[in-house]
Amino acid sequence: KNEVEQSPQNLTAQEGEFITINCSYSVGISALHWLQQHPGGGIVSLFMLSSGKKKHGRLIATINIQEKHSSLHITASHPRDSAVYICAVSNTGTASKLTFGTGTRLQVTL
Amino acid sequence: KAGVTQTPRYLIKTRGQQVTLSCSPISGHRSVSWYQQTPGQGLQFLFEYFSETQRNKGNFPGRFSGRQFSNSRSEMNVSTLELGDSALYLCASVPGGGTEAFFGQGTRLTVV
């Protein structure tokens, strides 16, 4: 069993829909990261969470430490949100050694 | 502020050869981590360098090695290339305090 599990693996949504991507982990962590990867490979860090909830624009990330679960929500989805979203955890106190989930491929259509 | 720069962006090598990839972190970042991304295994941690010292190492064979220079630039080397080494190799730099990783665009290595 992978240390970090994501669901769903693939997601298709229509523009404007509310999207949720889930991440569960089985190890102790110091922080959980949500990353976005566009075709071509570049990865951008969206959030780093150690507790509670964070919001940036239309993106919201939450984490429940007791249940070892995190969710990434996208409100009012747009085709430019189409990308692979990756959950990653760190247990060293820094973001220098990450363990990744398998990613969720999101496609938002008009 | 310049981002993380990886060179080259694309590389084709033959089985048995060796390859060196380069990563220049964001100015002031002393930690550089390397990751391998393949369709089958996803993203996996290779190693991390901090102030010219390897601080963490992932579960990869000894053919994979790296180093970091005094200006924080890092190189990784893969010797005796195998077909399975074909992958996107990403490096990430982490600032002091270490709360966020900044990734380069990656080097796509194809072994034929």
C-alpha cells in the first residue's frame, strides 16, 4: 500500500463546477503539500498545510491530522485549471524530501 | 528573482552511457532535492543536498549519484544507463525555513 493515496485518479468537470480531490496518508508527517503539474512537466507548489485550512483565490485546501486526510477544492472551475494535482507529504520538518501520491488528472471542459 | 534552472531540458542517451544533469537553485536557497518521475512509478525522491552535503537519500541504486557545489548548484549523474532510467528528472530548491519547494522545469531523459 502506498504511503500517500489520492482519489480520484482522473476527473472531468464542466466549467463552473466545484471540484474535490482527496488525499490520505498512512505515515507521520510534518506537513502536507498540494502541487500542480501542467503538461511539459513544471510543478508549482499550491499549498503547504500542517493543520486546518488555507485558501488562495478559488483554491481551498484542508487537512484533518487525526484522520490523516486532506482535500483540495476548486470552486468555479475553469479550463485553465486543467492539470495534474499531486499530494505530497514531508516528515523531515522541511519540504526537501517529499513522498508523493500518484496524482489526479483534472480536465475542465467548456 | 530567477527560478530554478535545469539544464539540459531534453537529452537522448544510449544504454551503457552516463549522463550528468545540472540544477541551479533560486539564489539564497541552500537545499536542492532531486526527483525522478516515470509513468509507472510516479514521482520518487532521489536525494537531497544541503550546503554541499548529501542530507537524505532515496531508494535508488548506486548508479545514481549527485553533488552540490559551494554556490549551491547541484549536479546528478547516472552511470551505465538502462532503458528504465528514461524519465523526467526534476530538481527542487527549498529556502531556509523549508516550508515550500520550488521546482525546475525538469530534464527529460530518454535512453535508447
